[in-house]
Amino acid sequence: MHDVSSANLRSAFGGESMAHMRYLIWGEKADRDGFPDVGRLFRAIGHAERVHAGNHFAELRDQGGDFLVPAMAGFGLGTTSDNLAGAIAGENFETEEMYPAYIEVAKTQQEKGAQRSFHFAVSAEAIHAAMYQKAKQAVDDGRDAELGRIQVCEVCGYTVEGEIPDRCPICGAKKDKFQTFA
């Protein structure tokens, strides 16, 4: 694998790993603040971020050793509204800047696996930003998000509220590959 694609995969792994943990922590805070559906949303999307991290890590299977991993990550534990704003900013950074650049490098270097892993992530991140925006509006109005079941594809991290599709629209996985957060 080319050095730049490897570095991008490591950085994406680091960012997705931190997002996973950050969203779990922010979900606990949402629960304490009286927003259990927002807490569940953070946990579901946190799980999707773990799926992304796992895909990036799998693409690095031929590498070993220690690496310093730079990754963009938001820090801080604020109100649930503040935490949702941080989540929205992070998801937008990934969809507008990080993953498009990583995809172009992977294309140039003809790294098909990296392209696929980055495509899976960027496709799901746009959905996450919209879900967080909806939740933030509810919280800012003083109410919980009132979400139905949240479904996460275990292959690519696609996330949807409501019914599980017969096939994932991002990766084509069958509906039995989805985890439900109810």
C-alpha cells in the first residue's frame, strides 16, 4: 500500500475511534440531561463510527508497528446542545474536507480497498450530520428527539431511523447485517 493512503487510513482510524468514544460519552451526558433518545442516537452513531474504524483498520492489515496518528477530533463535554453542535461540525468536516481528499488520493494511488472504506464512511457521515441536526433542533426547543428505531449496517455504518431496508443502499448488505438501537 502507498504511504499516503496508509497514513490517511491511520488518521481516519484514529478519528473514527475517537468519535466512537466521544459519542458514547456524549450519549451518557444526554441521558443525564433528560434526553434519552438523543443518548440512543449518540450510541447508535458511535457504533457506526466503530464500524468505520474497523473497516479502516482492516485495510491496514499488512502493516505492523507503532505510528503517531494525527486525527482531527473535537474535545469537551458541554450541554447536550453543545455536544450535538460538536458532532455536527465533526461529521461535516469529514464529509466536506477529510474524506473527499482521502478518496482522491486513494483513487490516484489505485488503492481500491482504501477507496471503498473511505466511501462507506463518507456516505454514512452525511446522514449522521442530518440526524444530529434534527436532534439538536429538538433539544434547542427543550424536548427530546423522539426517534424511532435506529438501524446501523454492520458492514459500512449506514444509519437509518425506522425500518431496515432489504439491502443497504451504500454497501448492498442484507437486512440481517443491521444492528437495531431501540
